[in-house]
Amino acid sequence: LQSRSKFAHWLPVLVERFTRDRLRALERLEVGTLGKPGVLFLCVHNAGRSQMAAGWLRDMAGDNVDVFSGGSDPGLETNASAIAAMAEVGIDISREYPKPWTDEIARSADGIVSMGCGDACPVYPGKRYEEWELIDPSGQPVEVVREIRDEIKEHVEALMASLELTPA
């Protein structure tokens, strides 16, 4: 995180949040899932698609699921158009930040959803995998990002149905 941090004074906060996710994943591995599934959303930069998907799932399923996201080559910041498009539907992803996927998070997830990270995405036996073919919102105008946002919502709704998650 340090090599990608734009503002060094925020680094302790980002490290704390990243550590919290990793500890939650380790708890899932050692103690169990506590009756709820875990989903890991992956894309290359963890700056747009995976952040929007995680935002949708957190919003729609609430505490009924553990949500993680990561990237194979994390970007420097969350895509501003993705933040704006999600804010339009009342979901705040402005506090999210690009982070790498980690082994413990990938192993703790019941489902791994890849959005273009290809061969760099982790593969573990016994995991449920989905590949969502989505346009990368990087460099796209907000009008295109809105379409991507809405397509992601449809995918998340289908994922929730297949995981038998009730809306929050």
C-alpha cells in the first residue's frame, strides 16, 4: 500500500482497514463462516468494477454476506466516475481504495467473481468462480460508467439469488 499511497498521512488508516479485512478472512478460515457466505470481487486495478460490485452487494445483502475486493495490479485510487455513478443510486464507495487480493482472503471466500483479471486471478479447488465480462470503466465518461454500474447490479442480483441471500 505504501508504494501506491498518494498521501502518506492516510497510510495508517488504509493499513488498518486492509488488516481488518485480512483478519476477518483469517477468522473465516479458522473459526468458520458463521453461517454466511463470503464473496471476493476481483479486477485488475480494484478501482472500478470490483469496487462497484462490492458496493452493490454490501448495500443489497448487508450483514448477510462477507464482501471482499482486490486487484491483481491495484491502481492508485478508486475511479472518480465509478464513485459518482454509485453515489447517484445512494451507494457511497468514496472511502474504498485499491488493494491487492491476498491468499487468505481468496481462500476464505466461498465465491470469487473475476472481472477481467484473467490468469492473474487466484484459483483454488472447491471455490465457486464466476467471470463477468464487463467494460473497464477507466477513462470512460460517467454515462458509460452508469451503464456498467447497472449491468453490475443485475449480476449482483443474480449472484444473490444463486447464493440464496435475502436482501438486507
